Amino acid sequence: MTCSRKRRHELSDRQQAAILTLASVELSLTATAAADLWRRPAGQVRGRKGMWWPLLLVQPFGPIAYLTLGRASSPR
């Protein structure tokens, strides 16, 4: 069984735009999560900060998981 993969120039304009849009969203989520993790004190992170860094590389679930589950509410 062979898997035929299309090259970029073989994709339609709509497909190329969708890929670029999704890649931009993924990059933005990762950058936002990494910046937040870098700046947030360890006491405001659920779990160890060192555990979250490798998870940010699991795309797209790592950054989403950190942004929704990894941040503890800050004391007011």
C-alpha cells in the first residue's frame, strides 16, 4: 500500500490557504503558551513547569492543554 502525498504546488489555493491559516493558529497558540509559562510563577502553574515545556511541543494539544488546564487562577 502506498501513500500518495501531494506537493505544495499540487494543492489548490484554498487548501494552501487553509494549511497556512492552521499553521499560524498553531504557532500563535504555542508562542502564547510558552510566553505565559515562562513568565508565570511556579506557584501559579498546575504541576511542575518542567513537565509543561515538553508538552507544549505536542501539537496542537499541548498548548491548548496548558492554556486551559495548566494555569492555576492567580490570587487576587
